[in-house]
Amino acid sequence: MIEQDSIESTRLSRVAAMAGTGVRIGVNYLKHYGRRAVGSASDSDVLQEANAKAVYDTFSRLKGGPLKLAQMLSIDRNLLPPAYAAQFAKAQYSAPPLSYPLVARTFRREFGKEPSEIFTSFSKNAAHGASIGQVHRASKEGRDYAVKVQYPGVADSLRTDISVLKPIALSLLGLKERDVAEYLAEIEVRLLEETDYALELRRSMQLSSQSAQLKNVRFATYYPEWSSARILTMDWVDGMTLDKFADGPASQAERNAVGQALWDFYEHQVHVLRVFHADPHPGNFLVKEGQLWVLDFGCTKALEETFYRKQFRFLDPTLAEDPFRFNAALAALSIVLPEDGPEKRARIVALCARSIRLLATPFWSDSFDFGDPAFLQAIYEMGEANAREQQSADLKGRRGSADSVYVHRAYFGLYSLLSRLRARIDVSLPESIKSGT
């Protein structure tokens, strides 16, 4: 893989590089859904693939916000046309790396030393590259380490990236900034946090320790003495990325065990710790000897107790049976607004009731088979139907809590990964829901 010797860092150069790519994504995205709506196949696959490659090449060269966008979109293989989905999947763990001199420069700035002065060996070629940084393999005293080095200037350029990508996204989705300002602010906070490796170190050590008792879930050991705001050092873990494991020849029992570990990991974080890993793409999980290894706590979300109770009360299967309680729950999350008239309120309540009945289904039985393709297909179809309904002029605008953004992202990613694993898992309502706490 060809290495980069630099990253475009000025606002002008990044704006110019992104301008054309945003248009290409929008045009192909709309064409894709137009063809799906009429049930016709693409007659321009070659052009699609060429455009997708050009877009990804630009995003991977810029790193930071554009590559993070590609990574987020790649969680759902059905969100974008196949050519884009295939290209963007590379952002999960195989983005083009930066050259070694830039890595060494970061070490000198952070530690005042070359990598070779800290480790016995340090690979000059990156083992993995992602949106914010790349990973090098190192060794010292017989132990192997994964050393994540942040791309130079990525933290400073991220605000520029967000400001450029924002109007493109708003235009494509037909939204006004004032209606989604709170959600965009939430996304910006999480993205900026990902550039603070000192914060990631603290969260990684805390969440790993608090989740260590989970069956078949493992975590790397982290090393503060060789970590900083731009460098993060942990144990090197050999394993198979979750997508490759899911697409491979694993037995049903092996799939179920890994799927159960993934489910238990998220349920423990969300419903017990109230802090969760909010970046559930397959490159952040490895499978080794039947165990799930969780990597990269750069993107996490803490759940304030009042919001938690409002958000997850919808898992109570009796809630939708009581119209008064159900309406009150929607109002508490600002999904139903005081100014909504009876007809609009009825439409919103019906839309939410359909969505919740489907999305909460896994929690309402003793076990659930994520290998049933009808479940995820129903989610996709519901999402498209809801999107069309929400595009109605009288339903546009700010609805719901900004704190829900990463909850929805985490569970959509979780459901997608479990469906890819085709795993049957044991489930139950969280104790906090059963007890009403």
C-alpha cells in the first residue's frame, strides 16, 4: 500500500478536495434509491465503481472527518450503493498509512525520543490505518505492543472538516441547520473527543476493568508510560476482525458464542455502567480462540441517569399498551411537541409505535435469532418508510434528544453485526427496566 508523506491541512486545500466528493456521493446516493424504488438494476456499475474509488481515495488522503464519515457509513452495507459500501468498508482498518518520518516526528514531539529509543523494535510500516490514526507493531522485553499514532494536524483540521461536510449533509437530507443543530453539536463533541488519546486511555482502562468479568469478552492491557495525547500504546492482539469471522466458515455454535459476548458487552455497558463503546464497526472487534476482543474506546458515550430512564423506558413491553403512558414517554423525549395538533400527534405516535415494536423485539423473548434475514430487512424497510414520512413538511424539524444519536448508532451497529454473524443469543429485559429504575 502506498504511503503518504503529508496530509492536506489548510482549510482551503481540504475544502477544495471535499467539495466534489460530496456532490458525487449525493448524486449516486439519490440514483441508488431511485433505482431501488422502481426495482431496476444499475446500468452504470463501472461508473459507480470509478466514482466510489475516487471519493474514497480523496477521503483516505484527507484522513480526519471525511474518513470518519466513510467509516460511520460503512457500518450498514445497505446504506449506500454497493460500490461505495465496498470502498468505504476499507476505512474500518485499512486506510492508506502515513510515512514513517511523520510518525517519528510525532514521537519526538510527544516524548522527545525516537520510537527506537523507547521500543526494542518498531515497525516502520503501519499495520493498520484508520480515520484518526494508524497502528504500528512494536516490541520490548519479549512483549508485543500496538502503538496508535495520531495523524499530524488531524485534531486541528477536524473542525474545518465538520464545517465543510455539514452543509453537504444538510443539503442531501433536505434539512435546515437550526432543526438539527443540537444533533450536529453532539456529533462534533464525540468526534473531537476521539482526537484526545489521553482521554481514550482513561476510558479504555476504566471500561476494560469494569467489564472484565464478562464471559468470552477480552481487552488489551494499556500502558500510560508510553501514551500521550497523540500516542496510545496497548498490547498487540492477533485475531480475526469481526466481519471476516462472520463471513467465514465458523460453526453456528461459534457464531452464537461470539454474538452472545457482543450482546452481553453492550448490555453491561449501557444498562449497568451507563457508559458505552459508541463505534461498533467490525474493525473495532477481533475474534481469537472463540473470544471477542474489544478494541478502540476512542468514541464513547455516557448516559445521564434522567435521559437513560426516558430513552429505555420504551423497552417496557407494557408501555405501548397504555396510550397515556406512551404519549407521555414520547413527550418526555421531545418526540411529541406541545404545539403538535391531534392529527400530527396521531401520525407521530403511530410511527413510533411501529418502530418500537420492531426494534425492541429482541428484548421481549428469551432468545432471538439475528440470523433471520427478515428482521434486518424489516428494519431497513421501516427506516425508508419512516424517512419518507418524516420528510413531510409538517413533520420536519427538531424532534427527540441529541443524546439519542449515539444510542441509536450503537444499537444499529450492534444489530447489524449480530445479523452478519447470524447469531442466536439469549436475551432478557435489563434489570433496570424490570425494576423501573
